[in-house]
Amino acid sequence: MRFEKINSKALRIGLIYLVIGLLYILFSDRIVNEISQDADYILRIQTYKGFVFIVITSVIIYLLVYQELLKQRKAKNELLEQNARYEALNEQLRQINTEVVLAKEKAEESDKLKTAFLQNLSHEIRTPLNAITGFTELLMDDNMPMDKRKRFAEIIMKSSQQLLSIVSDVITMSSIETGQVRLNISNVNLNHIISGLSEVFSEQAAGKRIRLIAKKGLNDHDAMVSTDGGKITHILSSLISNALKFTIEGYVEFGYMKKENELEFFVRDSGIGIDKDMFDKIFEYFRQVDISSTRTYGGTGLGLSIARGLVGILSGKMQIESEPGKGSAFWFSVPYNPVEVSSHSHTEKFLTGKNFTLLVVEDEYFNSLLFDEMLANTGIKVVHAGDGREAVEVCRNDSSIDIVLMDIKLPIMDGYTAAGIIRKERPGLPIIAQTAYALESEIKKFQGVFDGYITKPIHEPELNELLSIHMNLH
């Protein structure tokens, strides 16, 4: 044993006491004999001496044992505290490990869903694109009968609309996730929305022999409200499309009803239904009930996610009731804000084309040609400009220009800048933006410079309606 290991206070006290005790035992009798020769006195002294020695020894032993017990108790408490800290640390490590495992599983599931989504998206895009390119090539055959030409043109149109819907869904999803979607409050007639949706989906429902039932909860006067009609239309459209997709037979019912100070919109069907375990998952991006390559139903899996996102922007909450084999019901509520509208406020707009000259500012030749064909039977005189600077010059030098249809992305000078210059020089001239920019944050920039806008792809009825409004108000 090394000397340093016995260098403790207790051992030092013990050694000192032993030395004193030995000296006491060796010299005490001699001292007593020198003091007295009386045997009784010496016996009493010896007794007292022994008693004192025992007492002192006991006290010292007690103090040493007590001190040692305190040390052991302190060490035990420290050990317990250390064990408690280690146990807490182990618990934290177990929780961290559990969270890491869950995060890993979630990441793997997310990666799996994204991979399936991208594969599905590629399939969904290529399918209509294949029809568009294939039937377009067939249309170039000069010997193609007219009835086939018409049929192929209809297929190309439907495939184009399908492709546009897919692209729009992806853009809308991105806009919701990045917080770029804003409310666009205006006065809308809910019954017109319901009627319009009924017309849009009637052919699809009839093709599947499904009864499409539209319910209007208010008369036309009370159905005039202040809300974001575009988003409500988008939500209902997604829900109806989803219902028709997953309904084999029976019905799809949609509409709205007034409940106190709220409007409750609903879509019900007699389709395949959804298991309760999937209620939350079907609203996740990239999620579909069946993501296998043999899945029965098409689509990107974004419809319900976008619908719920738009409901959230409207300060509502999407709710669902469903049972496998017994159909599904989706509904959401928005505030009821009625608008008082005079019965004489509606003015019928019509497009005459009489004495009107339209400046089309477009740098793409095929788009310019498309405008010529769309307006060929209106009698409107169409003038063209290929960039913003040319558009400014035409408006300066040609006072007959009655309205401008301005593209935004142009060479030399962009349409936004050109419109600002034209607005200063000819403040009464209506300028309409025609653009591929479809995000609300981008469209918001048009306010104050343009009198209206129309987004590409442009359809002839929409163009005619927009031009008729501004021409008749001009």
C-alpha cells in the first residue's frame, strides 16, 4: 500500500490516539506509584484511568464512525443523484432515438410518396401530351376525312385541358405552400357558381351514368354574397371531380345551405368510400390511397390537399364523413356576407366590333395568329405590335386604337412598362393584360396599370366577354 493512501484525517487521529494511549499506559502507573503508596488509592486511580480511557476511546471511535457514516451517506446520495442524472440522460437518449427512428421512417415515407408522386405526375402529363402530339400529327394528313378531323380536334382540346389542369394544380400547390395565395373578395352569385359547375361536370357524370344533383340553398337575391368566388369554385370543382372519379354507380350531390351566419358547402357521393385511418392522410401532398403502379384511379393526388389549403385561406375547415363501400361526404363553411344588389344593376354586355380597333401586343407569331382567328368574325380591326416599345409608338401615332391587349413578357420593353407609358400619354385607353403569369401575387401587380387581365391559355368565350365589357364601357 502506498503511503499517500493512508493520509486521511481519521487515520491520523487514530494513530495519534494510539501513540498517546501507549504513552499513557506506559507512564501512568509509574506516575501514580510516585504520588502515593496507598493500595486503595492506586486502585481507584487505576479504575478512573480505565474509565476515562474507555470513554475517550468510545468518543473518538463514535466520532470516527459517525464521520465515516456521513461520508458514506454523502457518497451514496451523490451516487443516487448521479444515477438519476444518468437515468434522465438515458431517457433523453431513448426519446431522441425514438424521434430519430420516427423521423427516419417519416423521411423514408415522404421520399417514397414524392417518388411515387413524380412517377405518377410524369405519367399524368405524358398521357394527354401523347394524345396531343399523336392526333396533331394525324391531323396533318391531307386525306383525313372531316369527321375524323373534328373528332381528333376534340380529343386534342380535352387533352390540352387535362394537361393544363395538372400544371395548374402543381402551381397552386406551390403557391399555397409558399404563402402566395391571397383572398380576392368580390360580389358573386352562389347559384351561378353551382349552375356553372353542374354544366361543367354534367357530361362526365352522364358518361359514367351517375346522377349529378345540384342543390341551391338560397334564392338568387339572397345568394349574392361577398366572398372569394374563385376559391370556392376551385374547392367544389376538386371535390366534385374527386367524387366522380371514385363513384362507380349511384349519385354525386353538391351544393350549399345557409346555417345561421355561415354558408355550408358540401359534396356527397355513393362511391367506394374511405377508411377512417386514411382521413388525415388523404389531405397530405403527394398522398393517394393507392400509389401502386396497378392503381385503378388516375390523378396526381393533389386535389384534396389543394382544396383543404384553400379552405384554410378562407378561414374554414374541411370535414369528412366516409365508410368503405358506403360513399363519402365532404363539407366546409365560410361566413355569410350578403350583398344588396339592385334589380336594375345588371347590364347586358355584347361584342359588336363596330368601329373598334384592337392593338394586340404579342411577340409569339402563333399566339398573334390565334387572336386573328378568334376575332375574325367580330368585325374588329386587329393591329399587331411585337414588343413593348413598338406598342408605345403605335399608340402615339395611331389615334384609332380603341383598346390594347398587352402581353407582359416582351422583348426590348416589357408589357408592364409599356402599359405605364401608354397610360400616361392616353389615360382613357383601356389596356388589358394577356399573360401566362397566373399566380395571384403576380396578377396583383397588374392593378393600377391594367384595366383587366386574362391568363393563358386564352379561350374565345372568355376573350369575347372581357373585350365586350371594356368596349361597351369605353
